[in-house]
Amino acid sequence: MTAVLLTGATSGLGRWLAPRLGQAGLTVLLHGRDAGKVDRGVDEVRAAGGTAEGFVADLASLADVDRLAAAVGARGDLTVLVNNAGVGFGEPGGPREETADGHELRWAVNFLAPVRLTRALLPTLAANAPAKVVNVGSLGQEPIDFADVELVRDYDGITAYRRSKLALAAWSFALADELDGRGVSVNCLHPATFMDTQMVRDYGAAPLSTVREGGEATLRLIVEQGGTGGFFDGMRPARAHPDAYDPEVRRGIAALTA
């Protein structure tokens, strides 16, 4: 049986996906920050007839990202990585937050963590090819100011979130090109707009989509969709922000994360 690592699996989209990935025949490696919620998620996968193992890590910590990658890589059976964990806009007018590593929180969790985790697990994924990386992104993307990437000046949570999602999309496409021919596909998707999740409620926005709508689109990309280097709006092929395809922007992002 092959395994899928699902980050952010204890609430919202991830919680919807986890038991269904188990029902699809994958061993679900279920990640979350809270040990109790991780245990609950494992129980839910097993109750649905699947197999699961839980992993606790705070993706705002690069050291925790490294520990998670080491634990999952040691299993040797990973074939799918779903980078789903994320931090939303936050409360309107909320303050800028930094991680212990000194990075702006949204940039750290939504972008740096997926990059570091994926890089660490690529040898395992390539060894188990055909394999997949699915990055849960957003249509909400804004150009990156490379003079102030992490919004030290004029902080705004929406801008911070959207910059991180642009970086994630651009990096997804660059990684797909890099891995072409190695049997590891990389795709990025916007599951649905303003799903009924805690992330959306924290911002005070009215939900426009159900978690099931976003979940079904993500599940399809994980278990059915072929190809690599794509961006999807729900079930439909789409285009990310033009900057995500700009070679100069990609080089800037690569320099930041090298």
C-alpha cells in the first residue's frame, strides 16, 4: 500500500480529505499541530475503513518541518504529498506575526514550509515514481515586492497571504519543469472560493462554497488527474497570476529560498 502525506489534515479541507484518501486505498499520513486533533483524525480514517498514522508538527518551525520530513521519509512508502496546511488572512487589521525563525507567519507556513518539506521528500517520491505533489493554493495572488517580501513595512494580512500563494504557484510550475521526466508530477489548485472553514470565519467573511466542493476538486487532482505543471480552479484547468509564469519572478523566488 502506498502512502499520502496530507498536511493540515485536522480541520477544514484536510479533515474532509483524510478519510476519503483512506477509502481510495492510500495509507494516510495525517499531519496537524495539535496531538489530540491528530489522534481524532487517525480514528476518523480508520472508522471509514482506511489506514492512517499521525504526525504532529508546527510548520511555522523549520526544525519541525525537518523532523516531519525525516519521519515520513523513513517509512519509504510515500507516493503523494499534499501541501494543504496554511494560514489565512487573519482578523481584519490584525498585526504582523513572526515565527521563531524570524519569518512572517504566512510566508513561512504557506510557502517556505511546503518548499522545505517537498525538497526533503523528493528522493522518496522519485524512488516511488510515479508520484505526485499537490499544492493547495489560491486564485488570490498578488505580485511580490522583492524589496520587502515579508511585509516588514505596511503589513496587511490579505497581501501577505496572496503573496505567499503567488510564490507557491510560481514554485510549483518551476518544480514541475525541474522534475519533468522523473516520474513526479507537480500541480497547484484553488479548491473553491471562501469555503466554509475556520480560516474564512476568522476573517469574518461569508462562506461562498462548501468544504465538500473544494474537497472533491482536490481529491480528483490527487487520485485521478494526470499531467504536471498545471493550475486548477476547482475541477477546471485555469491560469495563475501572470507573474507566476514570469522567469524573472521565478528566479527571484528561487534566490530567496535557495
